[in-house]
Amino acid sequence: MKSLLSRIITLAFFGLFLVSCSTPQVSQYANEKPVLDLSEYFSGTIDAYGIFTDRSGEVKKRFTVLIKANWTMVDGKKVGTLDESFEYSDGTKQKRIWTLTEQSPGNYIGRADDVVGDAQGQLAGNALNWTYTLALPVDGTIYNVQFNDWMYLVTPKVMLNKAKMSKFGIELGEVTLSFYKR
């Protein structure tokens, strides 16, 4: 009987641990303001400023991004193009062109050449959560890393972004960005 009680207590603590480690759901932000309209915010020119930190928190790279964005209607769905030009602190440059498609209100699919498969996006209130796999070049080798990307609209012109990078469930680092809509 003591052994059974010990197992039950252990399982209960393990269950509490798992619940405390759960990630937020985008629906938690449904009542937050200002409300993020993806096609409104990502329209025109947006400047972004970011850092990449390793898992110890050390800044490994700084970068800026110039984004030119526009939306059209295709087969009754909103489709956005985000043309991103990155410039890193070491002088390297990178280009990424996203195609975002609204599948239903609050649900998006994103595609880019270096994204493996589709990025899945969910939006509610002032928050957007993207999950995707990025083919990341590092020293001549391509690594497929998972991103859990959260964006929060702070004002009609400012959005903050925090993305966790992982491989095989092990956190590699974080990307932090601030967006400013011109």
C-alpha cells in the first residue's frame, strides 16, 4: 500500500511539473488590445531590429531587417508577401520572401524557400504564434531547426517578437526582434 501511495504522489508531482511547463496558447490573448490584423500591420514598409542569443543568453549576432509587405486576394483568401532583407552585424546579408495565406480567421500558413514544409500561424487578440522548421546554414552545413515564434502588437506601429529555436527538443537559443511600421 505504501508503494502504491508513493507512486501516486510521484505521478501527481510529475503531472504538476508537466502542466507548469506547458506553453501558452494564443487564445489566452484573445481580449488583448490593440488587436493585431496581420494584413494591416504587415503592409507597406516595416523596419526590424534583432539579436540572436545562445542558450546561455550571450548575444551571438545582431541584425536589422527591412520588410516590404503587401496583400492581395487569391481565390477568396488573403495572401500576403513579406520581402525581408536582413543585414547582420558581421556584414553578411540574407533575403527571405514569405508568402502568408489566411486559411480561416486567425489561422495562417506561411511559406518561404528556407522553411521546411508550411509554417503554421494562429492569431488572437494582439498575439500571433508561428511554428515552423527553418533550414539554417551554419558554417557550410544546413541544420533543420524548429522555431516557436511569438509576436505581440504593442502599439499600432510597434510589435515585439520572441522566437525559441530548438533541435530534437533541445533549446539552441532565442531570436528577439522589435518591428516598427513606418
